[in-house]
Amino acid sequence: MISRLKEETKLFHVAVEKVLVKELKALRTQSEYASLLLKLYGFYFSVENKLQDNIEEAIMPDIRLRKHIMHLEKDLKLMGISFLPIDNEFSKNITSLSYALGVLYVIEGSTLGGQIISSMIMKQLDLKDKALLSYFNSYDAKTQEMWGAFKENVENSSYSIDIDVMLQGAKDTFVALKHWLQKK
């Protein structure tokens, strides 16, 4: 299932990655970094809440640990940036387990690149420690372990997962995130 998702979403992944990398390379100040984090917060706040509502611990025992919003909030608070929850319309698409797992596939997959992004931001902004990078280091040393657990839970689920719906959830997430990041 996961290998099919990876293969069939490759172009969608590359498209959103280009937009994000362009934004990351353009960062020159902590204020610009905070703006990017606020954008990500706006996209993921309601999305994560819907995921928590649609994915039970029976299928993903560690679903409660798969919350990345708190890391965005921590980074923003450390920078003295205030924020309010934003209702992202895309979250209304998350109405089934299979679709939710497709969305979660994108989010969890993004943690794999987080450590590379962290190093990039540290250099660009001349940061002395990783304190402002908790979002991009959500799992820190456990990133590979968490990704492995995600894959195993999906692949070995006793629940009926519709791979086509899961695939659509992943594709839709990549497209929605790309459009969200491109908003001014």
C-alpha cells in the first residue's frame, strides 16, 4: 500500500516540495520564518483535529503522538508570535478512515525531510540551537521509528482500508497544501 502511495503521488509530492523549498530558500529573517510557520499552522490546525476524529487508536495506536500543531505553537510562542486557530476548508474533506490515512501519509512523510529543513534553516537564519525548530523536528531521533510504525500500522491493519480513497486523500492533501503555501 505505502509503495503504491509513494509511486502514485510522486508528482504531487514534487510539486508541493518545489513551492516549499522556494519559500525556505528565500528565508532571511526570523520574522519571515515565523510567517511560514503561521502558514503551516493555518493549514494543519483543523486538518489535524479532523485526523484525530477519524483515526482510532485501534488502527493507529500512537495517533495521539502524531500531533504536530503543538510544535508549531511552541516555535511561534518562542518567537513571541500570537496566533489563532484557523478553519481550513480542506479539512472538511476528511470524512473517512481511508481518506484520513491518505492525509496522514503526507503529514508523516513530511517529517522525514524535517531534519534536512532544520539544518537549512539553522544555517540561513544563523540559529545557535534547535529551539525554534521543534516543528521540523517533531520526532527528533525517533523520526524513522515513527515512520516505520505508521507504515506497519497501515500495511498490517485488520481494518478495511480503501487504497483508492487513501490515495485520493494523499493527492488532495498535496494539492491543497501547495495552493495554501502559494497564497499571499
